[in-house]
Amino acid sequence: MTQPEDRTVYVKPILVTDLPREVRAQAEGLDQLYAVHNSDGQQLALVGNRKLAFMLAREHDYAPVMVH
């Protein structure tokens, strides 16, 4: 029997200044973005605000948790 897939994702604020130059250029004047990571630490998405990060996760049947 296989284990069920972990559907938890972690939402973490990221300062735009900490991102690679090519990503900073796409941030369109934002100071902070939100990264969505799976339980293995793989980044699944990078979005402009917390609400969008949670909506995106839930839309794809993930359970988002905020990380400080």
C-alpha cells in the first residue's frame, strides 16, 4: 500500500531584493513576494501577495500553511 501524497504546502514571504536579478525585474515595483513550497522544499510558485498564494494552493487541492 502506498502512502498518500502530502498535500501541505508552505507559504513564505520573500524580499524581492533577495531574488535573482531576472526575477527582480519581473516584480513590478513590489518589495515582497510569496513563495509556495512543497514539503520537500521545492518551490512551486512565486506570487505577488499572500491571499493569492493561499488561493492558488487551495485551487490545486493543497493545504497552505504560513511560514514566518
